[in-house]
Amino acid sequence: MNNRTKNSIYSLILIAIVATVWFYRDSQKPKTEKLPYIFISGEAQGTTFNITYSDSENRNFKNQVDSILKTFDLSLSTYLKNSEIVKFNQSDSFTFNSPYFYPVLEKSQEIYEASEGAFDPTVFPLIEAWGFGPEKVDFPDSSRIEEIKEYVGFDKINFNNQRVVKEKENVSLDFNAIAQGYSIDVVFDYMKAQGIENMMVELGGELRVKGKNEKGDLWSIGIDDPKAQAGQQSSRVAIIKLDDEAISTSGNYRKFFLYEGKKYGHSINPKTGYPIQRDIISATIVAPTCMEADAWFTAFMVTGLEKAKEILATQSHLKAFFIYEDEKGELQQFNTENLSENIIL
């Protein structure tokens, strides 16, 4: 072997060694490259939606989300005259074609039973009577409320995965207290099916998250201070981090009306037929799905604090944060133990 050949071999060996060392050192470096985060927004269900997500393919899902939410409303919106739920309310029975009607019926029955009737989608006639629906009306008299209560109760319908039937005439459904959360789940599941690993899907103040935000942290949500005056910049009483969870939060501290000196919230008790203003003035529910968080928020605004605590003890998959008024009218806070590690403020 001549010197020229030897030198060539040594050069190749040296190059191989250098390349090996470079690749090894490169593999040990922290990966700083971040996937681009995309933001899309729009209007739906009388409010707005905002979605933030990362995608290596830089895809924009705005048109697909708009289409999903439009189809969803054609099934479950009481504000669209040709929706499936409106057709059911105007008939004795209904065979639904969309994939959305049955899941919300099934979950509604589950929460209706677990909440001992505090959550009840057949409350729709009472919502209309009190002017909280599409049509505005005057304060109803007690005899009218008693009449309506005769056809309020989720046990007054029967259903399977294709059809829902009224057991009593005039029963009507309203899924507004669960459907908005469910629509978030539907969009979330679509995005997840496209391979999206990091996202926040928000609609009307309710949201569901997966993975991390653009800073590489868990998504964090602020809870407004009920003492802040309307129109002022809201302060936060808590910030809650979410780990692949959904959250629904709101309250009656701004949603109420006065009649003859008495305060009424916009939460209707299906058992009494009247709007109520319980000790809970703000409820935040964290759950695996936004459909559950949405519905349970409504239920707990009806039950009040002590009953809510009893129910929560049987629902380990739920986390709750309540702001309530004590006997002296002072604001207090309560959260379930399983939420404590999520609270960062």
C-alpha cells in the first residue's frame, strides 16, 4: 500500500470520527426549534370562538371548523327554526339524522340523575316563560309556572340512538346548558384526529385544551373576581392550569334581574320553576370533557354550595372552584382537593 492510499484511508477515518462526534454532540443539544402556533377565530352560536394550536404542516382549519359548527347548530340550536331540536319540540317524536343528538341526550340523562334533577334540559318551557329564550316576555304569574311544571322533567321523554319520544304532551328540550360545551368537544376531537397535539379550543368563554402552549407550559385560565364592576378591567382571583382538560366558568353575579325588590339569577330551578340566586355566585368546573363541565356548572348553580359538595364527593372525575356568599354576605372561596395542585394563584 503506497503512502497516497494510506493518507486517503486516514483522511476517511478522520472524517468519520469528526462526523460521529458532531452528530453525538448535536443529539445532546436541547431542541429549541418550536412548531408554529396558529390562531383562528370566528362567530358561532351567538358568540365567538378562538382556537390556538401548533401544526408542523402549518394548516389552517378555519373553514372546517366553521362547517362543523354550522352543522352542529342545525342539530341542537333552539334559535334555528329548521334545527332538529326545534322539530322535536314541535312534534311528539323525532328521528334524528345528525351524530350529535344522541350523545347529548345520553349525557344529559346521566347528569340529570346524578344531580338529582338539578340539571334538566326539559326546562325549556320555563326558560321561555321567564323570557330567557328567543322571545322576551313579562314576569309570569304563579299559576302559569305551576302549569308549565307539569311537563318539565327529563323522565318525561324516552330515547335510543335513533329516536326521541315525548311521554307527555308539550315537553320541550333545550340543550343550551350542555350543547355549547359539547360543540367544543366536537371541534377538539376533529383537531385531534388531524394529529394536533397542542391546542386550546375556546367558544363563548368555555374551553378545552391539550398539550402545551406556545411557551411550552400547561395552558392556564384566569378566574374573574366577581367584585369587579362591569366595564372595568377584570382582576383574577385564581389562575388554574389545565392538563388535557376542559373548563367552564361563569356566574350569576352579572346575570340577574330585580323584580319587586328581589334578585333573580338566570339559573332556573326545574323543581320549583323559578329563577334562583343561590349562595354560589361563580362556579368553575374542570372535567375531562367540556360537555360535562358545561352541564355540571349549570347543575351546581341550581343546587347551591352544600348540595354541590355532596354531589362532588361522588364524582371524582370533576374538579370545582366556587366563589360564594356566606351568611354575612361576604365572599368566600371553596375548591375541591383534587383541584388544589392546579391552582397557581
